[in-house]
Amino acid sequence: MMHFSCDLCGKDLSSECDPRYVVKMEIFAAHDPCELTDEDLDDDHMEEMSRLLDENDDDEPSAQLPPAARSFRYDLCPACQKRFVGDPLGKETAQKFRFSKN
């Protein structure tokens, strides 16, 4: 039998009588194509690509970009699922913390 627990509160979700909710999220860079101009079409793109490839060969292998997309999966109990659906980005929770000026 698989063991599941709520990723927010830690409640054991292994019993078959308690419902379990799965949240799947994916984050990726948005791509909004730029507007092309006549000047863009006149550029020598082969020369620019050659220059970029030469620069890339000179870089250290450790200086790589982070992954373009990431996926997340969370198990939630009914109470945490209800809270998550009501405030999926946690904005209300973040606004509750008000620190005094000491």
C-alpha cells in the first residue's frame, strides 16, 4: 500500500476512506513574439548565430541557464485543498503578517 500525506499540514492520507486531492502545477517562460520590422529582415542572421556559438564555446560548462520549465505535484487533504482553491497563490496569507516598527 502506498503512503500519502498532505504536503501542507502533514496529515496521513493513506486510509482509503479519506479523500486525497492532487495538485499539479507547471511553470514555464512565456514567449510573446516581438513585432518584426524591415530592419530585422535585412540583418545577417547566419553571422549573428556564428558569433553566438563562438561565445558559447568560450563559456564555462557550469554557467548554464536554469531549466525552462518545471512541474510540481502535491497531495492535499480536504481541508488544505479547500484553503488552496480559495487562495492558490497564498496572497491572503502573506498579507496577514504585519510587523510592528520597533
